[in-house]
Amino acid sequence: MNIYSSDDVWTMLAKTDRPIIIYGTGNGADKIINEFQRLDINVCGFMASDGFVRDRSFRGYRVMSLSQTEQQFPDPVIIIAFGSQREDVIQNILNISKKHTVICADVPVYGENIFNREFYEKYTDDIQKAYSILSDDISKHTFESIINFKLSGRLEYLTECFCQKNEVFSNILRLGKNESYLDLGAYRGDTIAEFLNYTGGIYSDITALEPDRKTYKKLREYADGMYNTQLFNMGIWSEDCDLQFNNSLGRGSSISADGVQTLAVTRTDTLYKRRHLTYLKADVEGAEEQMIKGSINTLKRDKPKLNIALYHRSEDIFKLPLMIKEIQSEYNIFIRQHPHIPSWDLNLYAY
């Protein structure tokens, strides 16, 4: 691998004497500010997209528009602190990057590990092993580009490996007309709709889990009348038990020790103890490792096609591929980065 060797993004920001402006005012901005405070990096202000500026403040700063930022700080370093897969939003960020230095300071959606130079050096061996098991050149290029993006914060590393989902479903997953589909983190049915699109609406059976109560109601409405379909208001884990669930973040709600809702969780191996699975999709907000641990028997026995989120925790990009390959050595493993800033739509695919 050809890995970015200059100062990582955090070291670069600690050294700069240019004004640092954070673009975004949500949870991502809070995480970046927390790391800035640890590293004694100063922030000069916050900005938001024109439609979101209004008359408000964040962390004691008045939130500015881009034009207001440019007037006050002619040569800023702009830090992206929110995520979007919308084409117009991505294009707007890229347009801003043509005029200013725009950086993504990578912070994990879940967990405490920051993917900085120290983190990379600590896990270099595992990162190299994960790279070595990838099954095609696109996966290896994507893996290398995302590592470089995380270290450097430079958008070009991310955008150069964008890949559309049609390529994955056409060339890797190639879903048939008799799939037994498990959708973990089914949300309101968007990934069931994706599945139906690529199977022509023909399948063997569908099992879908959604832990958030309000979202689960929407899922039930979506799936009403579908044949051979069972839905569960549950989470997925490495064992069958009850856990605490934080339901305050909408689509990002997750299993958390400080959650106020008690949630029943189960294992893939429990769901498929007496039947076979052909296709597993999991986007489970940081619980992917636990999900894999609870799927060992099914992966060994059935070797289902896999579609697993690879971006929630800093270690997921190398840890999850290695876990899956160790469980089922016959898997061909691929990764793809779908259009999203930052790299929050990085997925593992396998067959």
C-alpha cells in the first residue's frame, strides 16, 4: 500500500496559523471540538449551509454563512463536521474546496478511537493483513484511499474511490430469485426496497429487525401485505438477552449503556438455527462486530452473501474483514465506498 506519510490531519491543524472554521453544528462538531480541546487546537468559528444558518449560535460562537465566513476570515481552513450522501450537498462541498482548504477531520460515529497516525501505526499489521485478503483491485484501491483519507483529511482521496451501488449488485452480490434475506437495521424499509429492486420483487423469504419503536411502526406499514416476511422490533447482538438502547438519535439510535429503553436482542444463529440464509445485510450502528460474533454458525454453514457497514468504528475497516475471513475462509471479500462525505457509506461485500 502507498500510505500518506505527511503529518496527519490533527497534527497539521495543530501546526497551522490559519483560522480554523468548523462547517456543521451537530454531534460530529462536538466530537471534533472535544479532540481539538485535547490537542489544544483553537477554533475561530462555525459555519452552516445557507438554509441552516438562521440566527443561532453553537458552542458560544455565532453560526456564520459561507459569505460571512469569507468576509471575516479571508483564508480559512474549513473542517467538515457533518455527513451527507446527497449529490447537491457533496457538490457544494467540492465547490467550496475549489476556493478554500476544506478538510475532513475523521471522527468515529461510535467508539473513542481516532484514526490518526498513532492509531495507524498501532494497527499497521492488521491493516496490511486486511488489505491482503481483499479480492479485487477496486477493493484494494478503495481500502488504500480510505486509509489515506482518514489520515490526511483530503477530499480527493475519498472522492476518487466513489462507486455506485449498481456495480456491487451487478458484479458482486448478483442476487437471485430465491434469496432468504436477513435485513439487520431495516429502518423504514429502504433496504428491503433495494433488495426487491434487484430481485424483481421475487424472493424466498425476508426477515427484518429494527430496534427503534417509532421506526419499526413505519417499517410495518411499508411491509404490510408482503409475502413470507417477518419483522421484529429487536436488535442484533452476540447473544440473546436484553440491553439498554438509546433511541434519541433517530436513524443513528443504537445499543448504549446510557440508553433509557430496554431492548431485546438476538443472534443471527438463533434466527437461522433451523433454516438457511442466503443474503445478510447489516447496518447496525456500531454493533457490527457483535453481530458477526452471533453469526458464526450461520456464516460457516451457509456462507450467505454479505452486505455489512464498515464505517461506524475506526477499527471496523480492518477488523471486520479479518473476522469474517477467519470464520469462513472461502469468502471472497470486497469493499466499496459509495458517494458520501465523509466516508460513512463504506461497505463490506462478500460471497
